[in-house]
Amino acid sequence: MNKELARALIALGVLLALGMSAAAFIFGIQAKNIGAGRQSISVKGLAEKNVVANYAEWKIGVQVIAPTFAEALAKLRKTRPILDQFFVKHEFAKSALKESEETVTPNMVMEDLPGGRTRQVQRGFSAAQSILVTSTDLAKITKISKDALQLEADGQPVFYDSPLYLVSNLEDIKMSLIGAATENASKRANEFAKYGGVKVGAMRSASQGAFYILPVGTVVDANEYGGTYDKTTIDKVARVVVTIEYNIER
């Protein structure tokens, strides 16, 4: 073997050694990064509790129609005492009542035209006033709202809504449920991890989803956002959904 060939083989060996070292170094860095990649699991937690409305609101009003603005207002003021007598009869204190402003507006009606067409025209004026009653005596609110039907049957120009049964400490209820829902999410994550051969690590993120106040017995999907607030029933169920992401450790 001549000297030039020997030098060439030595040079080739050095280059191959350097290439393999570089490749090993690069591969080692990639493997380290892959191994250090953060894996996580995202789960939803659910919690609920029974709640009872502790106060109620109910609105009733009178509405009259007359040819002129002045006549409509005068007729309203003449009719308005009907409501005062109604609340006195049901033993509601004036402090529980909140009057709206008197309103007088054009009374618009639909008028039929030839060819099946219609148009809106004014027929006098409409005057109205309402009273909102608030009470913690839910039974009294329920009774007076039912008795309003008799006023209407007697021909009095009244209008009224259904009672609203409300919960005053919603924020306290929500906070207690968030804690319980978070615990539920942790249990779910650990159950997934147990069958996946991994361990649940630290919490990475958490967010509150939907908050529901529902009639007892209502079934709804655990949506990510939104929620509802039932005001038609006294007995309710409060429900919170949270979404939590945990690190996964092998």
C-alpha cells in the first residue's frame, strides 16, 4: 500500500468517525426533546346540589284605552286603585311594592285592506302602570298570582306575569360547586390514568363551564359554556361543569 492510499484511508476514517459522532449527538438531542415532551389529559368535572328559592317576584298592572291622551291618563288613574285594594286584601305591605311610571302611548292596531293586505293605524291611546311585588313568603306570592285570574274574570283591565322564584345566594352556591366539580374532575382523570398506565401530575389549566339552575328532575347535556336559570319552580337543582387539564407522568 502506497503512502497516498494510506493517507486517503486515514482521512476517510476520520471523516466517518466525525460523522457518526455528530449523528449520535444530534439524535441524542432529539431523543431528549421527545422524552421531555409534556403530555396532558383534559377532563370535565360535574357537581350538583339541591337548592330552594328563598324569595319571589311577581308583576301585575292595569292597561286602558281611550280616544285622547288626556282621557287615557284619567282613565288609568281612575282604574289604578283596583291594584291597591287587591294588594291590601292579600296583606302585602307597601314596602314590598314597587310602582312603575305611568305610560301613555299611541294605541296601534292592524287594519284589514282589500286584497288581503293590512296596515297599522292608531286608534286612540293606551295608558298603563304596573306594580312589582317582592317577598320571601313564597306561598303568598303563589296565592296572589292565582287570584289575579279572578280580577280578569270580573272584567278588570289587568295584565300579569307568572311568579319568578329566585335564589339570592347564587354566587356562594356556584363557588361551593366549583370545588366539588374540581374534585370530581380529579377522580375522573385518575380513573383514566389508572387504565392507561400513567399517573396524573399537576394541574395545567382550569376553566368553569356551564352553570345551571334547573327544575328538579331535569336532564341536560354538560355543555362547555352557557347555562340556564330556571325561575318557574321553587325546588331546583344547581349544577356546575368545569374543564381541567392535568400533566401526565409515566
